[in-house]
Amino acid sequence: MADRVIASYENRERDHCVDVFVRDDGSFGFEEWRREPEDPGKWYRARYYSAAVFASVALAVEEARRKVAWFAELPPPDTSAF
């Protein structure tokens, strides 16, 4: 079974996003994506962060905010619902 995205956060320009996902084993991870203006419907992997493993959504988001500069500039998301 594939990883399941449980939250997606876009930058203000809506051309980059961070997806937070849960794995079958209950661990969490994140990945950064981008899309090109000439192909706005398709997302491309921007970085390779998905191998990192976290015990909670909050920890995955915290690390994503450390690694992804534009994400750190946004207000911190509420992860309490996860």
C-alpha cells in the first residue's frame, strides 16, 4: 500500500507545496513539490526528504519547517487534529 498524504501546505505563490504523509507502519514523513508555470496541473518533486522517518505529524512538520525555507516563513500549521 502507498503512503497516504494527510496534509498539504502550499506557499503563497501556490507553486510549491509540502505534503505530510503516513506510512503503513504508522510513521510519518514529508516531501517538497513544485509545479512549473507552463504546466500548472503537474507537481514535480523538488527535494528528496521522504526517506526521513518521524513518530508524529508534529515532528514531521517541525523538520519540514527547518528544511524548507518558504514553509518556515508561513504561520505554523495546527497539527493537533492528527
